[in-house]
Amino acid sequence: MIEKLFPAIAALFAMKKLLLLAFLFLCTFFQMGYSSARVQEYVIEVAHKDELFIINGEKFQAQTYCLGWDEGESVIFLEESPFGACASAVLYNVDRKEVCEVWCE
């Protein structure tokens, strides 16, 4: 009924819907691209007595213990740098689904 009385308004609503769908698609597309690019996994190259880890060629010392963390497991840096340019960092072990705080050396 509104289309018959006000065709310009109906066309405007249709255009708004199309623009909204395009906007939502682009937001989703870019969010997926950025989120996958921002999360980088690193492999524990050396693990010694749940305390010392070599990751990305850098040495990290557990603040307490990272119990059971072993070579070959993947970690994500939740806080600070995987390049050792930090005082401390927070690691998330992807395989064990655990978090551990470490000192950067």
C-alpha cells in the first residue's frame, strides 16, 4: 500500500536495506581478515623443567611454573612481544588451553 502512495519512499527503504546489507558484509569480511592476521601462533622450540622456554628464538622464564608445557606445542602471546622486547609476557598454550606468565630475558 505504501508503495502505491509513496513510490519514492518505498525505493528509499529498499536502497537503505541494500546499503545496510552491504555494510554488514564488508564489516564481517574485514573483521575476519584482521582477526586472523593479528593472531600469530609460535612453537615452543625448547622447554626445560616447566620453567625455561625458547620461543621464536627468544628465551622466556616462567614466573612460577608452566606445568607440562613441552616442545612442539603452540603458544599465542596475549600480552607483550614474541621478540623478547619486554619485561614480562602472558602466553596462551593453544594445545593445553592454559595461560602462563613469563619473564622475558
